[in-house]
Amino acid sequence: MAEWLGLFQRFLKDFILGAGTTLELTAVGLLMGFLLGLGLALAKTFGPKWLRAIATGYIELFRGTPLLVQLFLIYYGLPSLGITLSQTLSAYLALGLNSAAYQAEYLRGAIQAIGNSQMMAGRSIGLSRWQTIQHVILPQALRLALPSWSNEPISLLKTTAIVFLIAVQDLMAKAKRAATITYNPIGSYLAVAVVYLVLVFALDALLKWAERKTKIPGFEINTKRV
Amino acid sequence: MPKPILTIKKLTKKYGNNVIFHDIDLVVNEGDTIVVIGPGGTGKSTLLRCVILLTKPDGGEIWLDDLEITAKGADEDRVRQHIGMVFQNFLLFNHLTALENVKLGLTKVKHLPEAAAHEKALAELTRVGLADRADHYPGQLSGGQQQRVGIARALAMDPRVMLFDEPTSALDPELIGEVLEVMRNLSLEGMTMIVVTHEMGFAREVADRIVFMEKGSIVEEGTPDDLFYRPKYERTREFLWKITELYGKKEAKE
Amino acid sequence: MNFSSFIQYIASGTAYTLGVTLVALPSGLVLGVLFALLYVYGGRVVSRLMSLYSTVMRGIPPIVLLFILYFVMSGSVNLSPFWAGSISLGIISSAYQMEIVRGAILAVSGEQMLAARAIGMSTLEAIRYVILPQTLRLAIPPWSNEAAIVIKDSSLVYALGVPEILRRAQLISASTQQPFLAYISAAVIYFALVFIANRLLARLERRLTIPSNP
């Protein structure tokens, strides 16, 4: 045990750097995924048939294949088509595109729940479709989606762990390095597991705070957090 | 000289093979309060939604003043500034306070400056008796209060015509009165209104004309006295009999 | 090399992918159901323990857990990467499946348990004849989500050297210098597997639906 703590201490700085990268990957992936996912959700709810089909196709493809395959496709596969991206960029792209597909479903559920009747109400006072989406539907839908959407940042944080397989220097990569140096794989990965747990708890607390902050008085929706 | 504000000509609506209503003709003059009654599912709500262009009719025309609003190329969003609608389920914007609900159309559609919008919104809320609830969210208001905010929201746009789609059907009995009161006052002030409702007392006392719709067409149209005491058709008499019994109001035949 | 020979080579890894999935998923299910029952009916201490298990196991990235469990297992018992990897994935999945089953039990439980005890059943009998049958039906939709996840997560064991789909894609990508084609082929095969799994489970759900008049 003392030996393990010693390992922890020795590589703490390394782990913190790695954790920083992990958080960065999560943030970028989440943001990309949100913007694209919102677009997909709106397309699926309000778009013409052909746009809905494209959105559905995208979502099915990215949710139906492993992230690892998507990552390898981007990092190893694209160069043979002339597009070469750095490890970090490939990771951002893969995480963002993948997360978009999942976020689209969370957002779509909320938009559809709010959708139709509020669209009627907005248009009845002369707002255009787009204005109604902007000022009436999204403010409500995003708040409604928050509890179930909150699963995504946490899921994404855990998912970023695989990018070390294309040598991105995240937390997992630091663990691997520690393992190689100390010949103690179990200890190293256990140490990193603890750091991940801490990150997840912190993120969870942050999300719960956000939920409380954005509540609409009197408009309580009970959606379960998985 | 009565001036027609709204003219509906031969309006038809289908869903697939189902005919919701067909060849509806209706003229609404300035200041009229028209009450539409009839059994459920006969297309009364759909008719209102067609008037405010939230649903596209399959045939016929609707004219607002001198403009055919069902014509191709008509600016629907603009038209909807001149028609107000009150919904059965209120449909308030849940994330906004009562005041903000009323203000939204003023700032985003009519582009009024903040101060002017605020003033007007407060005035409309006062008109429906809810100035003291301006900062409450819909979730903090009773059904009757929510509906009155809904009315204020529609009125704020200064519409030519107000449409009411079963405004009290979703309310607890003791809250119905406050909404009908607001509607009665509106009518007395000269607002042109089309009201779909089952509230026969309101129809009798406030309507200038009552329209009885059944199975997708207008069976009979006339003043309250005409319909209640001298209905031309058996179906009209039957329906009125049933519904006044159901609502426990005084019989039509006295 | 053309597309179809690519698919053929990589598809031969499907046996391993299916193998991993068919070990991980059921073992995750058995453990998941057991843990869920312990969580709901096991009393305060056990409940807290299970809650802790759930939080920890679901808070750590699967790949980290996979590596830890793999090294622990291959260190103490002489297991092949295939078995070590599959069982590890099963253990990881058990935490998620526990939450799914727990959610379903809670959606059924309350009054059903009351009714069952009222006709004289013991808690155990009630669980077996009344609660679980309903639970398992309710759990199918979220469970098919988990099944899809396990199929996709099986790709992680490539890092342990198991010659499943992704590993074979890597090998053929290196030997033919056609990485794009290789990984697209892998993606197609995974997609097909997930698609089929979803269809099968949807059919199962339809079969098990309790008739009701909406």
C-alpha cells in the first residue's frame, strides 16, 4: 500500500498533466458534439424529409460502430485519402463526431417534448419558425434535456481514455508510461483509475449544480439520471 | 353599416381520406362575437387553426379585410400578427414570466423598444386583472390565471380578430368564471371574436351569432334567440337540448 | 486487394468478436441481476455496498478497468487474453446491467410485491414468480442498448492481442497499406452486428409484450 502511494506521489505531476489533457479532450468533444448534435436534433424534428434522413443516417452510423474504429479511420485511414491530421486533432474530431450522435438523441427527445404545442403558441403571435425555435423552444428544451444530457459529459470523459491508443498524451498514456517504468501495471492503472474517479465526481457535482441553477420555478420535470 | 373583417369561403380540410370539414362559408363583421358550437371532433378547432394559418386548408379561401391570406405567397408570419389565438391548454411559454410572455411578441415581432414593450405588456396584464402576477412563472399560476395571461399575450399584438379554441375546457369549474368574465368584457369593448366553446351561458349572453357545426359542415347559424328558441333544424334542437342538460344550465325551452 | 476480400479477411475475426460478446454479456447479466436483487432487497449494508460497486465501476473508464482486470487475472490465473478480456468485459458490464435491472425492478416493484405477499408468498417467491418476469420484460429496451455497447467495446480487447475484428483490420491495413479500406470494412461489419442484435432484441421484445388495450 505504501509502495502504491509512493508510485502515486512519484507520478503525480505527470498524472495531473494527463488529467489536463483528458479534460481538454472532453471539453472540445462535448462542445463539438453539442453544436453538431443540436443541428442534427433540429434537423430531425423540423427539417424536410431528406434532411431528416441524412441526420438519421449519421446518428445510426456513429452509434452503430465502435469509437475506436472511428478514431482509427480518422487517424490512420484519412491520410491515404490525402487528409492527414495530428493525433490530437484526430482525437478531437472522432470524439466530437461521435458525441454528436448521442447528444442528438438526448436533445431531440426534449425538443420533441416541448416542440409542437410551443411552436403553435409562438407562431400564433407572429413569430417565425426560426424565431420560435430560438426564443421559445430551445430555452425550454435545453433545460428539460439537462438531467438526461448530463450523462453525456461523464460518458465522454471516460471515453477519452481510449485516445492514448493513438499516442495522445492523456491520463491513460501517463499510466502506461508509469507502468513501463515501474514494471507495476496494476498499480499504475489503479492509480489512474482513482484520478478518473475524482474527475468524474467533480464533473457530476458541477452538472448537478448547473441543473439547480437553471431550474424554471414551478416547471419541475422529473427525468432520471442514469 | 357592418363591415366584414373576416370572410371564409368554401373552406375544406381533409386528413387523407377523412374529411374534417367541407365548404365552410362564414362572414364575420367588425365587432361581432361569433360562438361556434357542436359535438366534439367536428373540426371546430381545426377551423380556427386554419384561420390563423397554423394549418393549411385543402380548398377554399380566407380573407382578412381586403387581403386573401390563403393566397400563395402571403406572408403568414405577418398575417399572424393581426390574428390572435387563445388555446385550450394555454400554451404559455413556460420559461418566461407572465410579463415576459406578453412582451415577447412586442419585442421580437413588433420590434418595440424595451420600455414601450414593458409598458404595453403591463397594460395588457392589467386589462385581464393580473398586473400583480407579472413576475410569476406559468408554473406558479392557476389554470385560470394562465389562460388570462394567454389572452393578454394575444391581445398585446392588437389583433383584428381574436380566436378562442375551447378556452375553458381545461379549467377546473371554479376557475372558468374569471376567464369568461375577461372574454365578456372584450366582447363588450367591441373586439371581433370567434369562440369555440361548450359554455352555453356565455353563448346565450355574449354571442352576436351562434354557429352550429356538425359532421364537418355548418348546420345552422343565427342569433342566440334564433337558435335556442326557433331552431330551424331538428339536429340543432337536439344538440342544444343535450348540452344544456349536460351543463346543468336552465333549459332552452323556457 | 478488393473490398470483398478485405471484408472476408476481417470478417474471420467476427468469431472472436462474437465470442467475446457472448461471454461478456451473459456473465454481465447474471452478475447484474444478482447485484440488482441484492441492491433492492438486500438490506441497508448490502445496498450501500452495491451502490459503491456501481459508482466505482461505472466511474472508471472501461479501458482502464479492462487493463487492471486483465493484468490481475493473467497474473494470478493462467488465462488466455481471450478469456481474461471477455470476463473482464463481463465484470465491467455487470455494473451497468445492475443499474438497468435495478431501474426495471423499481419500476415494477412496490405494489406488485405487496400483492404477492398478500396471497402468502415469501419475498423470494414473490421475486421469482411476480417481480422478475415483469422486470425482465421492462429491461429489454435499455438492455439492447447495453448489448450494442458490449459488441462495440469488444473492440477494446484488440489491445490484448485477441484476433478479433479490429485487430485483423489493423493487420490487413499494415500489410496492404490500405488503412482506409481496412477500417471502413471493420466499421461495416460492426454495424451489421449491432444492427442484427438490435433487430433480434426488438423481435424478442415484441414476443414478450404483455397484451393490453391502450
